[in-house]
Amino acid sequence: MTTPLHILPATPADVDTVYAFICELEAQALDWQRFSQMYEQNLANPSIYYLVAAIDTTIVGFVSCHIQSLLHHVGQVGEIQELFVRADQRGRGVGHQLVAALKTLGQQQQFVNLEVTTNRRRTDTHAFYEAVGFAPSHHKFVMKL
């Protein structure tokens, strides 16, 4: 029998795990102090959703979604900023369930779109997003400051 996966709002107590996930996702150690301050700020922001996927009390995945009211969509758009699933849990539907939870949230709050941007080098990630219903319809351009 498989232990059920639960999708829950992230809490302040989850900061260490989320920090480890994001450092692994970005392949670098991020500034802990700044990260933890931003994490706390964002938890308090009603336009940002942080969700964790947990098996029992162990967090195995994380997703963040920032909500914006965009003129060119004439409505609210949710954008996934980070999505991470522990390597030993990939291929078990954790990412699908995190995205499904955001889709449900977006439908409840009448978002116009749910969007995501991912680095060109992450081809497996591109396939995942297409498999869960995202269409590759845009290009993102970045200017480093």
C-alpha cells in the first residue's frame, strides 16, 4: 500500500527544506539570510502561494505561484516561479499533483491563465509541463541587471 501524498500550504517551519530544494534546483548555495527573509515575506503576501507535497511528515516537493493582475490579459494570471520534486520521488505524480492544486486554485479564483517559464536547458522539464497541459506559446527574454 502506498502512503498518500498531501498538498498543503507551506509554513514558516518548512523554510529549511524549501531552501535546500531551491538551492538544488538552481545548482548553487543561495544566501540563507536573504532567502529566509524573502520566504517569510512571501508567505505573508496574499498574491503568492507556496505549496508543499508531503508524504506523512516528509516534504517531497514544493511549488510557488505568483499572482498578477495583467492588463494585456484583462485579469489575473498565476505564474509558477519554482517547482521542485525530490529526485527519489520523481515519476510518481508529485509534480502533477502540485500543478493540479494550482490549477484548482486558479479555477476557484478565476485566473485567466496559469503560466510557467523554464530554462532552455531543462528539456525534461519542458516535456513535463507539456504533459500537464501547458502549451509552449511564448519566448522569454531576460536582461541581467
